[in-house]
Amino acid sequence: MVETTAAWTEDLIRFLQSQPGVAAVRVNPSDRTVAVATLGQIDVPAVEAQLAEREEKGLIRDPI
């Protein structure tokens, strides 16, 4: 499970780093929570929709 959790974390971080305005990402894989620091305003609903789409397509793997 460690490899799967690490892969999920890496996938998520790569996705968030590709988003304009995202400056830092903190992931807690055991709680499945994410904290994101931004520079300026970002379109949160758009990022959430893109994240859900990537997860649905299997581009961000579920650690469970």
C-alpha cells in the first residue's frame, strides 16, 4: 500500500503544480487531505472539476 499511496500523492502533486497560481501543496495521504497555497486568486471549482475528471480517467490513482 505504501507504493500506491506514494503514487497517488505524486500524481496529485504533479496535477496541482501544473495549475496556474498554485505555489505550494501539502498532502496528508493517510487523511486524504490537501492544502494548497496560491499566488492570487484561482478558480477553485474549475480545479476541482479538472481533478475529478483526472481521477475518473485514472490519471490520479486512488490509494485504496
